Amino acid sequence: MPPILPLPITDPVLIVALAMGLILLAPMLFRRLRLPGIVGLIVAGALVGPSVLGLLERDATFELLGTVGLLYLMFVAGVTLDLNQFARQRTQSLVFGLVSFGTPMGLSLLVGPALLGLDLPTSFLLGSIVGSHTLLALPVAQRLGIAKNPAVIMATGGTMVTDVLSLVVLAVVVALQTGDANMLFWGGFAARVALWLVAVLVVLPRLGQWFFRTVRKQPDVEFVFLMFAFFATAWLADLAGLAAIIGAFAAGLVLNRLVP
């Protein structure tokens, strides 16, 4: 007799329903155990994944959910950042990011060829992977009320430094491996980044000022505008050759002072 529900689940509606159920219940359960809710999400994802229960696989639907969640996390990090304190700590954030990226990168370049037999491009990729950070724990810091702590703000800024450097290394290695690393490639890359900066630093702030001046006391419309703003900025960043997460974080920073 064939199973009532073939595994892994392929129905996109059921995938979203199961994911939303896990997002709702797993953090609640782990908070009762005095553990951060984000840990519950990670454990639940491992359990329903192909390595344990096999309920879900990494298909297009789940990749979309993961991308949306990651971009939203980066946007929230930017829009809730205390810009005044961040401005005071920009030097510390920069130094922290450079040191925490440069140390593993240097070790990878020393150890990779000598002990692991890796070539130089692979060693660079290994260093960029190890040297990059994540803001996965940021929701925990916000829940604990320490998101404005100087150390957290410095770590947030440093994370963006490491992520940008990692993506630059990735772009350079890919260009070298495909033979595209010529003046035309770098000129086009610089032009796309310049246009993206104009869109983020000039167009988006003026659009945000006009919107929040025109639309008042309509939280649902404001939320939709913010979703459009950070998804569009993330897409443009990806189009420019950067990464979508950089665009989402930049949108949060630009709209930081404008969000009611």
C-alpha cells in the first residue's frame, strides 16, 4: 500500500504550512527549556531535514523561505541599529572586522598549501569562509535587550566588514577561474556598484521621505513599502555583483531614521 503522504513533502502549500508551524512552536518549546528560540529553529530544521526524518528537502520552496528569512534578518539589523552609537564605534567595528577576517585568511594561506595541499584560489576561498561572520544570534541579543550594547554594535558592524570582504574574495576567485578578470570586467563591476550606491544613497532616502510624509498611520501599507524597499535594494545589490544580504542591510541603514 503506497504511503498516504510521500516523503519528502513536495507540495509547496504543505511545505510552507509545516515551516510556519515549526517557526511558531519550536522557539516556544525551547524558551520553556530556558534556551534561545533560534536554537529551537535550528534543531527543528535538522530533525525534519533529509538527514533525520526526511520530511523536507532543500527544494526551491524552502530555499525561497530561507532567502527571505536571511534578508529580513539583515534588514532588521540595519533598521534597528543605533546609528549615533554606531558612528562613534565605526573605527572599532572596522578594525574588529579586518582583524577577525584577516587572521583566518592569513592562516588559511599558510596552512592550506603547506599542509592540506590546496592551491592558492582554494586557500583564499577557505579563508573567506572561515573569516566571515553571521548575524544569526542577533535576535537573541534583541530579546535580551542588549542590542544597543557597544560590543553588540561593534560585532554587527564587523560582521558586515567580513561579509563584504568574503564576497569580494569570492568574486575575484570566480573571475580568475573563469578567465573574466580583465579591465573590462572590473570596469563594469565598478560602474554597477556606483549605480547601486546612487540608488541606495540618493534615490531610496528621498523615496522613503516622500512615502512616510504622505502615508501616515497605516502600518500595513508601511510594512509593505519596507518589504518592497529592502527586497528591491537586495536584488539591485545582487545585480551589481555584490550580495543580496549587503543590499538588505544597506536598506535598513538608509531607512533607519525614517521608519516611524
